[in-house]
Amino acid sequence: MARKNLNRNSLLGVVAVLALFAWQYFNPEPLPKTADAPAYRSEAGAVQSAFAEQRSGVWLETQGTVRRILADDNEDSRHQRFILDVGNGHTVLVAHNIDLAERVPVRVGDALLLRGRYEWNQRGGVIHWTHHDPQGREAGGWIRKSATLYR
């Protein structure tokens, strides 16, 4: 009987450790706020707020649905580009650097969660830096499609 309880407790411990690692992998930490760092926003409507305030250089986290896939931008560093509908009729261009990160296999209608740096423009804005920082100075961004994280 004691041996059964020991095996069950060991198994529960292993499962708990694996669950913790999985949670940390699929739930990246938000960027820390410092005096010289741009604001980080993760609330609903972060893109719409940044657009209305004409803010640029704002790190934010948002979610949306892919509305249109555009041709890659192959000038200088290569970027995968697509239009993301973030709600209430607002769309934003996502420019994902495919020289630094894996291409995200997106299709029209796919739901995405992403973190990146927002830059204002009259068309709704651009989110870039959806990848790791190759120099390790910034926390960087990511795109999550289903359970896969692209950095």
C-alpha cells in the first residue's frame, strides 16, 4: 500500500512539474516597465487606443483574426505581412521578420494572439518586432497560433 502511494505521489509530482514548464512556455511574461521604456499594453482595445492617441513605439499584446495576406516585403530584412482584424472594424498591418523568426503558417480566418511594437499610421498602424531580440536587449515579441509560439 505504501509503495502504491509513493508511485502515485511521484507521478503527481512529475505531472505538476511538466504542467509548470508548459504554462511558462505558453504564457510569456509581459515586458517590464522602466522609465525609458515605451508603455506596454495588454488590455482589450490596446491597438485602438494606440491608434486614437497616435502613439508609436508602444509594446502591446493583442488578438485578432487574419483578414488578408499580403506579399512578403523583401526590401532589406524580409517580412511576412498580413492584415489583422483586432475588433470593432479596426485592422492593423502585421510585419513579422522572417529573417529572425520562423514564418507563421497563417490563412485568412485564423485567430492569432501576438505581442509586438505598434507604430501609428493613418491606415490603422503597423505591429512589428513580433520576434525575439537577436541582441538580447529587449524581451521581444511573438505570435501565437493555436498552441504554437513563433518568436
